[in-house]
Amino acid sequence: MTEQGGPDLSALLAQERRARLAAERLLEHKSKELFSANRQLSEHARKLSDEVVVKSAEAQTYRTEAEELKGENTQVRADLQKANKQADKAERRLWEALETIQDGFAVFNARNQLVIANRAYMAMFDGLECIRPGATYQDILEVVVEEGLVDIGFEDPSAWQARMAGRWQQDRIEPLTVKLWDERYVKFLDRRARDGDMVSLALNITETIRYEEKLKEERTRAESASRAKSAFLANMSHEIRTPMNGVIGMADLLCDTDLTEEQRLFAETIRGSGETLLVIINDVLDYSKIEAEKLTLQPEPFDLERTITEVLLLLKPSVQGKGIELMLDFDMFLPTRYVGDPGRIRQILTNLLGNAVKFTTEGHVMIRVTGIGSDDGADQQRLHITVEDTGIGIPDDKVDHIFGEFNQVEDERNRKFEGTGLGLAITQKLVALMGGEIWVDSVEGEGSCFGFRITLPLDEGTDTPAPLHSTDLRTALVIDAQDINRMILDRQLSMMGLRVTARRSAEDALADPPNSFDLIISDHKPPGTDGLALAQALRDRGERGPILLLCSEPGQLDSDPRMQGVTAILQKPLLRRDLFQKIGDLGVTLPAETPLPEPPAPEPPAQADRLRVLAAEDNRTNQLVFRKMVQDLAIDLQFANNGHEAVTAFQDFHPHMIFMDISMPEMDGKEATRKIREIEADTGAPRTPICALTAHAMAGDADEILAAGIDHYLTKPLRKAAICGKIEELAPVGLSVTAG
Ligand code: ADP
């Protein structure tokens, strides 16, 4: 190009080239940017499409789940419907059950408003409109009182309501029984549930209450019948004993007169039968008393060994003529004095020993007393007492039976013997009353052993009879055919420090060299001879020591000239105390506790007054019996036919003592005694001893009689010895009652 148009063009071209280059650079730059943007865009697009895939997969899952849930929901709804149906059914059943039961059922909410109640519950309110769900317990209580639906007795209505409301506040609500207007009895059992609801059950116990009332009525009737029975027995006792007094008393007197042998047999039979009858009456009475729980024990201090000996002595007549030996083995180391009811213990012993003697024809009857260790302390003693016999025994299958009332062994051998069959029943009850037990071991044909165990308090200050330790006597010879007797004597004498040689017979004893023994004790009937002959034989051969004879009937020997050879008689059965005493008397130092001899009786005054005795007795026969019984005494006797006469005679006759029958017409013995005691108090006269003559033998009578002011009492039938003994006992000192 020329310069003519020149420079502007090249500049233009350069400018254009620069612009083009710049444009190309820009383009290149922009296309890079576009490329990068495109790449990002496609990356986004890929990501987006990935997300879309995921989301659509999720959406599919949700759709599926939603479908499933829909299905489940339908199932749940169906289940719910079913459950509702079942709940309805259960509720219906429950209500039907609640409506069927006779007892009331109600539920109250925590605000004590009635929520539901069955018909039986509502029926208590006799259809009252106001008692319906929503009513409060307080409303119900008010309505109940206002309408008289419940028998509230004499209680103040508001007090009753307060009591009932208070009861519901308790943590443990006690059952409550109320009587309704329609004579029904309802027992409320209320319980507060955990959510505060109160569930109330109203049980209809009308039948139970009626039954209880009936039982109560019947018990009252039975008790009054039992009281009537006891009263009847007491009267019977009186009615029977009064004529028995005449029968036995007269027979007793008759026996004392001159009689032919036949007449004596008759009189003694009357007396014996009368006494047997009395034993039976006493048994029946005792049994009834124990049954009626009227028998109470009367404990007092007594000597058990002496009591047993007395029972044995009483049984002697029944043993006479039989070849039976009565023996007592009282534990050497056992105290003899206890506190118990001696009368009842005597009765137990008499029953057991009496049976043993009755059912034994030969051999022995032995009573053995031992002590057994006890946990009851030092002031009590457990006693083990057995009565062993060699009699007919008891068959095994009858052993339990015999303790029942009126039960006896019914066989040929047994029924030869008399008895009521009450003895063992009474004995068992008495032992039980004393807190003890009784048993029997027996072998038929060989013998029986009855045993009982009782625990008795020791009599204070008691000590075991102390044997003396002899200084003079060293050796003793015992002669007795019975092994047991020899053994007992051996033990007793050994305790005194004596060396004992025991021989069975006189022959054996005489075989010993003379004068080998310091003391000889023999049974009064050793085999082959008799005791007196043996004593004689021993003396004849030069025996110088004391000879003691053991004898059941000492009186029989008194008149025998051969008694000279005998130093002393020992009464069988032998009391330990007596043996120790007797040997002590042979010249050994006496033990410290031996009682001092009685002081000599004062000389009777020279001009003794005669003893005046007043006897108040309405029954003529008994008056006659009384008169005859005391006829040998030097007394002035006056009778009163009733209480009035007794009071008058007391003032006119000034008796030294009064025998007072208790049941007399017009004024009885207790009343008369009270009057006499009043007169004495008014006049300052000394107290006249009054002894009741009572036919009543029921427990408790004695207390009542003594409370009337009577000092002593004798039970009918009267015995001559008892009456005469009492007169002598009550006679003022110095006034002799013996005739002549
Ligand atoms: P009872 O002697 O009056 O018949 P118990 O109740 O004393 O009445 O005795 C009941 C029965 O027990 C007697 O009849 C007798 O069969 C039997 N029995 C009691 N003691 C003995 C005994 N020692 N030996 C044999 N049998 C006895």
C-alpha cells in the first residue's frame, strides 16, 4: 500500500488484528469456560439423575411400607373389634355372675361415689330412687338412718353415721355386721383398691346368725338342764343319805347288841349292803360332779405315806381270808409331805388298790411310790405311783376299754366281782384334774399294774424321814416269806447303818448261830410257824436282843402270854417313820425332829359339870340313831325339831356344843346358826362350837355351811365313832364324857 492512503490503513489493520487476536483469546477463554460449565452441568445432571434413582427407590419403599401399614391397620382394627366384643362378653358374664349371687357387690370411686352395684346390693335400700350411681357413701348412710333401713339399736343416729364413716377411713377395715329392716343380717367386707376405689361386699349371713342363735338357745337349754341335773343329784344325795343314815346307823347299833349268830349275820349284811350302796351313790355323784365340771380340788399339806398306809389299813378287812399280802414300798429318799387334795388322792388310791385286792385271790398287792426327776424346780416333786397285783389280769383288747364309764371286762372270771364300772373312769378324771396321767400294764392270768404320775408341790419345811444311825445296833435279822418285804426291810435297815441278813422262814432263821444279831424283825406269820412261837423259840435258845413282830392285827396278840418274848409290835403296812421311831425307842438317840411327848392332860376338876349337847334334827329315826350312838357317854342330850326350837333351846339349855342338821323345816340349820351367833355377839357369850350334820355331799357345800358360822361338819350317814369322837374333841377341857 501506498503512503497515500497508507498509514491509516495499516494502523487500522493492526488495530483490527489486535482486535481479532483479542477476540480469539476471548473466544478461547469463553469456550474454556463453556466447556467447564458444560462439564459441571453434566456432572450435576448425573448427580441429579442418581438422586432421582435413589429417591424413586425410596419412594417405592415408602409406598410399600404404606401399603403394609394399611394392611396392619386393618388387622389392628379387626383385632380391636374382636377384643371389644370379648371385653363386652366378659363384662356381661361378670355382671351376670354378680347379679346371680345372693350377696351385694358395689364399687365406689375415690370420692366415695357409688359407681356400680348389683341388684342384691341395691335391694338393701328397698328400691329407694336416691340410691343410684353417683350417690355418695355419706348420702347412703343418711338415707339408711332416715328410712330406718338398718337396726342401729339404741345408738345415736349421727354417732352411728360418724362411726360408719370413720370405719371407711381405716387402713384395714374390719368386717361389720348389721341387721336390716327385713330381719336379714348382712356382713360388710370393704376394701380400698390401689387407685382409691372402694370395693364393698355385703354378705347375707342371716342363716349363719339364725343357726348361731339356735345353738346358743340350745346351749342355754342344755346348761340349765345340766344345772337341774346337778340340783337333782344334790337332792338325791340328801334324800338317799337321810334314810341311809337310819339304815346304817341302826344296823351299826344292832351289831353292838347281843345277837344270835344268824341275827348278827343279818345285821352285818344290812350294814355292809348299806355301805356298799353308799359307795355306789358316791361314785355316781362324783362322776356327775366331774362331768358337770363342779369338782374342784382342795389342796392342803398332807403326808402321802400316811395317806397310803391309811388306805391299806382300810382295805385289810377285804384281804382277810384271802392269801394276799398288802405291801407298800415308799422310795427311801423321797419326802412324804406334799401339798395336794388328800381326799381325792385317797380316792384314787382306794380305787386302784380296791380293784387290785378285788381282782386278786392270791399273791400280793403292792403299791410303790418313787420320785422322778423333774424340771419343775426344787419345790415340786414328780411322783410315780404304781399298784401292782398278781390277780386275774386284763385281756389286751380290753385294756383301753376299762377306763370308760360303766365299762367292765365282761367274762366269766371277771363278772364274779361286783362294781359299778365307774371307779377307773373317776380315777382317770381325777388324775387328769391333777395334771397327771394314768396307765395300765397287764398280762391276763398273771396280774395288772396300774400306774399314775402327778406332780405335787412339796410341803414347806418338809424333810425326808431321817433314819437314825444306830450306835448300839449293828446287825439285823429279817424273817419274812415275801421277797419284796425282805427287800424293802433290807433297804430300810441298811439305811440305818445295819448289816441285814434276810431269811425266808423260821427254820432258816433258827439255823443261824444264836446271838449273831443285835435286832430281829419277823413277820408275825413266817412259813411253818407263827411269829409268837418263833419269838419264843428264839428266846428259848438264848436270844437276848430286841425282837420286833410285823403284824396286821396287833390287837389280837395282846392277850397272848407268848407276847413276853416280843419287844414290840410293828403295824403292817409299815410306815418308814414308825420303823425308825420304833428302832430309835430301842435305846438309840432320838432324832432332833421327833415331837416332844404331849404334856400331861390337866386333872379333871373335882366336881365336873355334865356335858350338855343340843342336837337339832327333824327326823325321828335319826334322833333315835343319834341318841343310841351317844348313849354310853356321860352327857345330857336334848333334841330340837327345827331351827326355831334350836335357837330357843340354845338360850334355855345353855349347851356346851350343838349338832345341827342343815335341812330342817321352818328354819334351816344355817339360819338357826346365824341367829345363835347373833345372840352370842349381843350377850358377849363365848362361841359355842356348832357341828353341822349334813346329808349334802356336793363340793362347795362345806364352804357355804362354814360361812353360816358353823365350825365343823359331819356327813351323814352318821357313824358312832365319828359322833363320839367329835363330842370328845369339842368338850371343854376338864369335862369328861366317859361314863362312870
Ligand atoms: P368296777 O371295779 O367297779 O367294775 P372300775 O372302773 O374300777 O369298775 O374297773 C373297771 C373294770 O376294769 C373292772 O370291772 C375290771 O373288769 C377291770 N379291772 C380294774 N382293775 C383291775 C385289776 N386290778 N385286775 C383286773 N381287772 C381289773
